[in-house]
Amino acid sequence: MSRSQDPIAEAIDYGPLAGLIGSWEGTSGTDVSPGKPDQQTTDTERRYRERWVFEAISPAVENHDQKLRQVIADTNAWRGTPSTAGKHAGEAFHAQRGYWVWDPATKMLLNSFAVPRGLVINAGGIVEPDATHFELEAQAGSETYGICQNAFLIDNFKVVRYTLKVTLSGKGSIDYEQDTLLLIKGRGLMHHTDANHLQRVS
């Protein structure tokens, strides 16, 4: 059930999460990945389209003294154009599922999500209830805003830091920039960046 169908959800103050609830699509994504040394990303490989879906959880979740506002978040992305590395337009290449959580008492905002490659990220920051710009971060080794990953990733593509910047326009659009700092075996620290402009579709 979407927020618009749920009168209880309508009555809850979701703070900065309120502007996210709904479905969003973007076709102008740019993915700049370190890739393999002999297969650097080309302009055609960088393009992608994606869909974000945020569904409100109601009533507010009580965690002892905390009264948390939460939305379920699903993200899926597909290649936008044919590439020179054997990848096809329309090919699904990324998916993640998790929760956005806001605590009104402390103004803590969390983006907690899992990627089906053995990677879980808990990115957070302090965000005002009426904010239209969020900047969230997770660091490897942190017990609060942290990163957990499987042994293969740690040995070969360790995520050292994750940063997400989101801006809500108030006119039915979202812009975001994402930077994943990787420690790549034999190559050192490298950035993997993603950015897109999304429009509300429901």
C-alpha cells in the first residue's frame, strides 16, 4: 500500500523522508567505474536509467525510547546504451533494497541498504526535518555509520567510504551524487561515482 492510500501514513510526520515517498525514474544516469585496467569505462558504457521506489511504513516504529520514521526503499538500474565491453542496453546491472530511517529526537537520518554482492551499508548524518538536501556517509570500521562486506570484496574491491548527496527540488524531481571509494587490489584507492536526475512518476 502506498502512502497516498494509507490515511495513517498521511498523518505521520516523516520529516525529511516525506519528499521521498513515491516512485521515481531517471534516464540520464552517469556511472564512472574503475572497471578492469584493460576495460576502462567508455562514454556509452557510463549511461544508465533507474527506478527508485519509497514506501512509507506506518505507524511510526517504536524502538524503546526512539520513535522512528521509516520508508522501504528499492533501487534498480539498467544499462542505457550499447557498450564496447559486451554489455547490452537494457541489461540490469545494479539493485539494492533497504530502509531510510529518521529519528525526530536526534535528527539522525540513515540510509541502510544491502546490495546482493555481499555488501551492506549504513550511511547516516544529521538532517533537519524540513531539509531538501541530505549528505550521508559510511566508513569502513565505523560501528554506527559503517560498511560490512564479504571476504572477496575486502580482498579485492574493499569499500572504504561511501558518500551520498541527495537534493529534492520541490518540483517533482530528485538529483543525487554517489561516491564509493574503493581499495582495489594492486591498484590502490579509486573512486566509483554515480549521478542521476529522477522525476516523480507516482
